[in-house]
Amino acid sequence: MTLDFQGRVAIVTGAGGGLGRQHALALAARGAKVLVNDLGGAVDGSGGAATAAQAVVDEIRAAGGEALANGASVTDFAAVQAMVQQAVDAWGRVDVLVNNAGILRDKSFAKMDMADFALVVQVHLMGAAHCCKAVWPHMQAQNYGRIVMTTSSTGLYGNFGQANYGAAKLAQVGLMQTLAIEGAKYGIHVNALAPTAATRMTEGLFPQEVFDALQPEAVVPAMLVLAHESAPTRAILCAGAGTFEAAHITLTQGIHLGIGADVPEQLAARLAEATDRTGEQVPQSGSAQGTNEVGKALAARR
Ligand SMILES: NC(=O)c1ccc[n+]([C@@H]2O[C@H](COP(=O)([O-])OP(=O)(O)OC[C@H]3O[C@@H](n4cnc5c(N)ncnc54)[C@H](O)[C@@H]3O)[C@@H](O)[C@H]2O)c1
């Protein structure tokens, strides 16, 4: 099977460099018309220049592809709506949205300024929400859409100095879970990508040998799989250095203790059983938790 994007229209945010640039180049090389968005600022989100997106558009065009540049900040909903309209005006539809734009404002939580927390949430979570909201009516109307969130191992598992970033990145997984459910009947699939790549964002974090192994190109296949017609939905796909994994949010079988004065003590004594992973499930929606709990309560009464 060839992962073909002929006739598809894709928007990639933060595509002026790093992973986003690779995503845009790959989608265009496989036939998609690509709107290349980038604010063109620094890693901490300061500044901005339209030249970053334009340079990638020039690269795509030089290779024979079709692309448009856009310099909107994903934090600005009106500008994001105009960006989506730009793609629709030029190409009539939007099939793929890759929410890739991002910044860092790292500090230990004790030293973190709340303004830096809010800005990181604004770019990663609200930026993704703005873009999803702007493409949603188009995807609903055409009964087709593929949305790729960019989450992070920091969001999934934590990392020192990245409380703001981790919270914002896992929030994108939360957004994915419900949008995938709401989008299902419109043929909209929503997935999340957790990349590891050598970019300006991770410069200085890894020793040179590790940095060299983590080419951003090595992440692109996971994005293409999640953005393609054949994509799954509600998957969290991890990718780096040519290795591909999945992350799952699971629910254990748990134990039923009922209601009573000594339940706190019982739970403390049997916590290992409540958290035992034997037979855990990956719920298809949030209702699975209540179903499990009430099911066990009713079974205990019988
Ligand atoms: N590099 C990694 O190992 C890694 C790991 C996990 C997640 N990520 C995520 O991958 C994505 C790409 O990161 P990268 O490593 O390529 O870093 P990068 O800094 O090269 O790319 C981020 C891009 O987003 C753009 N951007 C920032 N704020 C924007 C805004 N408000 N509006 C529009 N564009 C904006 C930047 O100008 C930049 O080009 C980010 O969401 C990042 O959090 C990266």
C-alpha cells in the first residue's frame, strides 16, 4: 500500500522548521497541497517572521509541489479562521490538519512564572483547539478529516522542568479523545503523535551522538500513517530515530469494596490489587469507568 495524498489538502502548523517542515515536505511530496503555517518566532515563542513559512513553501514549489504560506499565530483564533479560509479559498477543502506548532518555557515548577505556564497552554492547547475548531465545520461538511495532535513524552510521562509543557501536551490527548468520538460519524479521525527529534527545541538536551540519531525525518512516517485515509482513530503513536511505539491510557479491573466506614483502610491494604494491571482495558470512551464500577457494585449485590 502506498500512502498517497494526491488531491488532499493539508494544513501543518509550525511548519517553518523542525518537525513541521519535514511533515509539510513529506505531505507535499506525496501529492498533498499544503498550507505551511508558522509564526516564525523563537523557541520561547517570542518574535515572529513570515519568512519561515515562505521558505518551506519555496522548497515545496521547487520540488514541483503546491503550497501556500501563512504566518498566523495559532493563539489568535480569528487569524486561524482566516488561515483555514485561505486553504479553502485556494483548494476548496481541508482534509488534514497537523497541529504541530509549539514553544517551550522550561523551569522547575517552584521557579515557574504563571505567565509562562499560561503562554505554553495558550500555544499548545488553545492553538490546537483553535485549529480544530476552524477546520471542523469543513471536515464535517465533506464527511472526511484527519487531525494529528502533537503530544509529547513529557505530557505522557513527565519531565523535570516542563510542568507547563507537559500539562499542555497531555491536554492535546484529552482533546483528541473526545474529538475522535464526536468526529467518528463524520469520517473524522483524530490521533496523537509523540515525537522525539533533534530540532532547535531539543538542542543541548542530548549528547551529540543521540542528537544525530534523532533526525526529524524519522518521525514523519508516523505522522503520514495518522494523517492518511487509512489512519486509525484515537491512537497515540510514538516515534523517534526510526522506532515506533504506542502509548495507551488504560483502566485496571479494580476491586469492589462497597461503602463503609473501614473502606479507606481496606483500600489502603488492597491498593496493589486495585492497581493490578492484569486484565486492564483501553476504554473506548469515558463511560467505561462508570460501567466497570456500577457493574461491580451490582454484581456484589447479587
Ligand atoms: N523535538 C522533539 O523531540 C519533540 C518532542 C515532543 C514533542 N515535540 C513537539 O513537536 C512540535 C514541533 O517541535 P520541533 O521540535 O520541531 O520544534 P521547533 O521549534 O523547530 O518547531 C516548532 C515550530 O512552531 C512554530 N510556532 C511556535 N509558536 C507558534 C504559534 N503561536 N503559531 C504558529 N507557529 C508557532 C515555531 O516558529 C517553530 O517553527 C512541537 O509541538 C513540539 O512541542 C517535539
